[in-house]
Amino acid sequence: MISQNQRQLPITPLLVKGGQISVKNTCLNPKKMLKYGYKSNLFFMHIQWLGQTCVKLQTKNLDEDVVILIDAYRPAKGDFPRSFSPQIAVFSHGQKEAVTLSQNPFVVDTLGEFEMKNVIVYSVPGGKDNLAFKINSENLSVVHLGKITEKIDNGYLEKISSPDILLIPVGGGKEYLDAETAASLVTALEPRIVIPIGYKCDTDPGADPVADFIKEMGLKPTLTDKKVILKKKDLPQEEMQLMILEKNY
């Protein structure tokens, strides 16, 4: 069910280029960008991992900061904020057990395509009782796979393939992909940058450590930090990069 502050858009056709399928990025208005003096090489996105599958993205809508909060569910233990004030909140498993959200954010927890503050969120089935998301903002595409425990159907996999950034849970068990399955899905999705989430931390002590996934990927992380700031021009053009985010909020 769509809340009153949502506007659901019709599903847009997919662009097919060179045999690859991708969702058209319509989140930027060139006339408005020029009016405010923005240049494409200045666009950037802040990414923080807050534990479990919770991720905070920060972008800009012209002169306004926009916070996109993904999967802000209350953990059973560990340190985690009691409330947030995002402009956009995205949930892969509905809003049950979600933390308090103030200032009436735009909420996405159903299938479809949605637009708010020049951010496009496209959601598809991501396995049993789970949604996966492709988010387009700042001329960057980010795929978040939610609390995924199994491979996604090939038909839906194609709709979220080839993202700039992939956020994938790797902690195994009953809530996440195991390292081997996660690495296989990374290969299928072909992101430019892969960032593992949903691994062992104080709010998820039973999950597998991220070292298992790093070993399975066979890539040396190019970054290990509490936050990453990415620009379109800084994306790798050939080799995929693996970046590790430490839990931070």
C-alpha cells in the first residue's frame, strides 16, 4: 500500500544497449543543474553502513541534502540509533520492527518505481519475502539487495544488473547470503564497485565475518573505512573494485 506522501510512477521501459539491460536514469534535470551551477563531475554520494542491511546514502537535490535510509530495522542487541530523520526511507521487508522515522519521510516498501527529490527508486522481487532496489541519484546507480537469502530470478536480475555500486549481504545463516552464493551473485550483476553488508558486527554477532567474502571474491579491498564518498568520474572503468565499510552511524 502506498502512503499519502508517495507518488507511484508507471514502470518505464528498459534501455537495451550492447546486449545489456539497465534502468534509464531520469533523476537529473539538466536545466535545473545549469541554473544552480552544478557540473556532472562534482556530483557525489556518501555511503555509510549502520549494521545488518541498514545503509545510509546522502546525495543532493540541487542545493538540498537528501538522506536515503535503507532497511532501518531495530536489532535485538548492540548499538543502533533509536530514530532517524531521512527524506526517503526504503524497506525490503515492510515496516514491522522499523525504528522511529521523524519528519514524515517518503517511504518505499512495495514493488514499483518511485520518484522523490530527483531520486528514482525501482524495486523488484528479491527472493522469498524480500525486495531488492535499484536507486538512481547523482548520476550514480546503487543496487541494494535487502535481506536476501537466495538467488534472484533471472528475469528480475536483469532489471538491476550492471549497477555502479552493489550493496550485498554476505553474513550467511538464515538472514543473508553465504559468501560463496554472494560472490556468484556479484559475478552475475557485474557492478563497478561491490560493498558487502550484513556481516558480523555488534548488532549481528552470529553472522559470518566479512573475511569469508573477501577470500571468496579473491580481490584485495581498495578501501576500508567508516564512510565512502563516491563520484561518477572516480568509478573504475575496467576492473571491479571491492570496498569494505566498517559499521558506523
